[in-house]
Amino acid sequence: MSSAQRISNTTVGYLLGMFSFLLGGSVAGGVMGGLLGWLGSHLLDVRSGTLVLFGVAGLGIAVGGTSLARPGSRILQFDRTSSKALAQCHPLVWGFCTGALLGAGFTIRIGFWLWYIIPTMSFVLASPSLGALIYGTYGFSRAIMGVGLFVHTRLGQRATLQQNDLLLSYPHLRWGSDVSLVVLALAIFITTGLRPID
């Protein structure tokens, strides 16, 4: 057993891993959002930003509606878990890298079309600080859910059964998220269409 693995099996190593996991998710999300916001601030003015938002809202309606009409259709994502090689690293390295991959959003399973609103809004708002706040919150929320599963596993509870329950409930969760996407996109589409762009 490597020294990193021995540390990870201790309570201190576990806590270090969880802390760095949350940190990695938040930092990665914040950096992604900040970059998208910066990019938007250099590429969009009020008129073009409004037009982009209008178009994206229309696309959201189409994508969400199609997903509702065809349950189980594939989502644009990397459908894979993080590298198993990370498990051999020091808990701080494992936690931060795994959390960062999760917080960045597009690198590991997203699961719902609704999540694509996060990078879109970070870009359209054209503000590095707002983009970092929005995407950073998303990264933290994804990481904190992962921590919940790890805690259940650490406490010896039936994590496998809970994961199976999550898998069984996924179709219902995805239906709810698709409905939310259509409603939200429709609201953005209408309010953007009513707003003057001159």
C-alpha cells in the first residue's frame, strides 16, 4: 500500500480529501465562469447580447421539448467517471482534481440539459465576477452532493442501495429538469423578445 493510500484511509486523510474536493469544485467552476464572463464582455454589447440570449432561449425550448418528447435521448456530455488513477494520489490531490473535474461541468456526466444554462448565463451576462459567482456556485453544489455520498459510504451506510435509488429516480428527475428548462427558456424568450434592443 502506498503512503498516499495509507493517509487516505485515515480520518485526517478523509477530511483533507473532502475539503479539497469542495475547494476543487468551487475553484474550477469559478474559473470557468470568470473566463466565460470575460469572453462575453469582450464579444457582446447590449444588442448582440440580447440577440444571443433570445436565440439561446429558443434553442432551450427546442432542446427541452425534444427531450420531453423523446425520453432517454442522449445528452451532450462526456459520459464517464473521473480517472481511477487519481485514487492512487494523495488525498489532497485526488480531492482537488476530482472536484475540479466535477465543478467544471462538461468533463464528467452532467445528466440534465438544464445545466447548460449555467455556462450560457455566465457568458451572456458578460461579467467575469458574475460569471464566476454563478458557475462557482454550480461547481460547489455538484461537489457538495458528491461529499454527501462519500459521507454515507464512510459511515458504513448502504451507499450502493442509495446510488441504485438515484439511478431509478433519474428518469423522473430528468423529466422535471426538462420541464423546468422549457419553462425557464420560454420565460427568457418572451421577456427578451419584449425588450427593445436599440
